Amino acid sequence: MRSIQGLRTHCGHGAAMLGFAAYTGGWIVLRQRLGRPRPAPPRPWDLLLTATAAFRLSRLIGKATVTRPLRAPFTRVDCPGAPAELNESPREEPGRKTAGELISCPFCLSVWLVTTLTGARAVWPEATSTVTGALTALTVSDALQYGHSMLSERAGH
């Protein structure tokens, strides 16, 4: 029985890798079909915005309580996580395990999200800058909220 489950997991991971390769290639084809020039290498500020945006979006998709309905078909809740987050595990049913692993793992999601933001920057640079800027502002806002809460608790309020 375990060998069949292991084979399914390996097949699921293989399918995910093929899907990722096709997804990445799709961005290249889209850029070429739209006639967009090859983008300039990202500046350090672009890298920081993309990294911060991918971090925030991966936590929002993969952990936030508000996005639990997106993950529900593929995961089960194990326990509460950080504030407004849940710790989840993938469901073991065939066809759901790999998707559950991908959608509940911020590290796994970040690979897809960085690819998405990089591809989007090559196709729609202005709009992507707006999105990464907004997600970066949200990340800074979250950090300020946590900092405020910690200081309030220390002050006894």
C-alpha cells in the first residue's frame, strides 16, 4: 500500500514540476506574442519589492484564515498558527496531496509567485510595480501592527 502511495506522490510531484515548466514557458510566450522587449535586469529595489510581495502573498494564500476556503479541498487544519493564520497538512486523497502541499506551503508558493511577478513585470511593468508596491506596503503595515501589539503588551495596555 505504501509503495502505491509513494508512487502517487512522485507522480504528483512530477506533474507539478511539468506544470511549473509549462507555466514559466507560458510567460515567455506571452511576452513574445505581445511584442514586449526583453526586460532589463531587475534593479535591487525591484528585487526587494518582488521578494517582499511574494512573501506577503505566499502567507496570505498559504496560511491566512481568510483564504482557508481556497485551501479547504486540499488541506486539513492542524492547529492555529501565527495571528490570523492556520497550520495545515495536505489531504491524503489521490490528486489532493501534491496540491495540498503546494497551496499550504509559503516556501513552495513563493517559487510560483516570484515566477508570476517576474513574468508580469516583463509583460506589464507598471501594473506589476503597483501590485508589488502595495503588497510591500501591506507587509510593512503588518510588521508595524505586530510591533505595536508587542509594545502595548509590554506597557501593560
